[in-house]
Amino acid sequence: MNKIKNIGVLTSGGDAPGMNAAIRAVVRAAIYYDLQVTGILRGYEGLVHGDFIEMNRKSVANIIQRGGTILKTARSDAFRTKEGRQQAYEQLKKHNIDALIVIGGDGTFTGANLFTREFNFPVVGLPGTIDNDLQGTDFTIGYDTAINTVVNAVDKIRDTAESHDRLFIVEVMGRDSGLIALRSGIGVGAEAILIPEANMGVGGLVERLENGRKDKASKIIIVAEGDEVGGAFNVGEILKEKFPNYDIRVSVLGHIQRGGKPSCMDRVLASRFGVAAVEGVLNGQSGVMVGQVNREVVFTKFDQAIKHIDAQEVSPAWLKLVEILSL
């Protein structure tokens, strides 16, 4: 414990609601354990270039309810190179930073995994991504807020769909993972949900619409942006050809899913993870992600937490639930 005097913290990758709550928890936990905290601006790009700020209680006052990240985030081509990571390591040593806490998703942890292996530098990660696509945690920071944002938006779309007897195709985020589409689709009572992990395809969608209730005034189809059908607009063109009598509209929710005030669940999750990360660093943890499994805090190695193709499966029970409820 005596070796760690100064902890650096950064946010990287796509922003997620609850990142500020996580930063706040890291800073306050560090102060509780009599440590210095250094904020690193613009993720790994700021790490490479030494864009550091000292943080204290005042730095994180009144941020728990704010979306986005006060530390900013950015892509870093430099950190992808060995030379860039060497420069980042030198910046950490120059500023007397003894350990690093990174908040982000798959790409963030891929970089962190390389960095800690190359330089034997203590790094602990917090899962901050709306996609909920990391192994080793039941929920990621931002996921709960994102799916509630989708539900609120689609509820409003349903109102106009009902008024005009329309079929709406709503595209949500999830290039490689359909978990936003799956949960929000169940939550809004969608007639069909298209996700990368399930091969419903156009034929299956057409069959479901043909065999579905004809007396329903409106229909909602949720499409994950990474579905092999090709996104909401492509699905719309196919359905217009198959069902010329339907009044079909397309709505792409886009980046509103990333923004907004974090839900209570995300604030609490981020707070718990932030404290656990600081305590993990002090207890010698490194190269791991903090997660929650069955309500307990756990640590998972980065190379196990990041996405694996063979692990991107949705339980058949969830798919059956969608099928039952769409009748």
C-alpha cells in the first residue's frame, strides 16, 4: 500500500452516462486513503502528451448527475504504437503517478492490457460503455441509462404510430452487440427485434409480420445498427416492397443514447466500481477490470473481459421471451 502515492484516472472511448459518477468515486476514495489524484484529459491521447490536472474534492463537486465526462475522451492513434505507449509511460513517471485507473470499454481495455504488460505498470479498469458487451460484469456503467433513453423515445414514437396506424422501424446503437436493442425492445413491446447475435434475417421478420396480429394499429421494430440486415433504412426498403399497404417510417435514435443524466442504477454502480478500483490498486490488483456479478464486486483479467467472438451469444431464453411477447 505504501508504494502507491498518486493515482491517475482517465476516460476513454465512447462516453457513457455515469462516467462522471465513476470519476467522483475514484477521486473521493483516493482522498479517503490519503492519496493524490491526477486527472488525465482526453483519454490515452492526453496520457501520451501529458495533459494532466491535479484533482481534489472540489474537482468532483456537483458532477454525479451529469452525463458525459469532465475529463473528456478522444481517440489516440499514438497510443496504438509502441512508441506512443512508451511516451505515455514516461509521462506517468515524470508526474510521479504510481497507478492508473481507466474508465471505458473494449478498446480502452485492449490498450490498457498492452500497456500494463509492456511496462509492468499497475492499471485497473472500470467498465464504462452503453453496450454492456464486456465479460465479467452483469452491467456496465451507462447501459441502464441508455436503454431507458431508448424506451422513453420509443414510447413517444408509439404515440404517433398509434395515431396514424404506422409501422416504425427504430434503429438503436449496438454495432457488435444487440443488448440495447434486446432489452429496450422487450421494454417497449416491440413486434420484432433484430440483433447481430440472432439470425432472424429478413425472411424471419417478414414471416413474423405476416403471421402477427392484423388488428394492431401500430407496430414497432427495433433494429441494432450492427444487424446483418443492414440497419433501419435497409430494413425499411425491404418491408416497403413486401408490404406496400403499410405506412412505414424509420427513426434512428443515434447519439441521444449516450447523453443525459445517468440513472440511479448507473450512479450507484459507478460509485461502487470507483471505490473498488482504488481499493484494488492498493491491494496489488493490476491488469483487471472491476465488475459486478450476482451483486458482488469481482475483478476480471483484461484479456478475459474484452469481447470474444465465441462469447457474443444471447441466451435462448431471452429470444424465446421476445417470441412469446410479440404475439
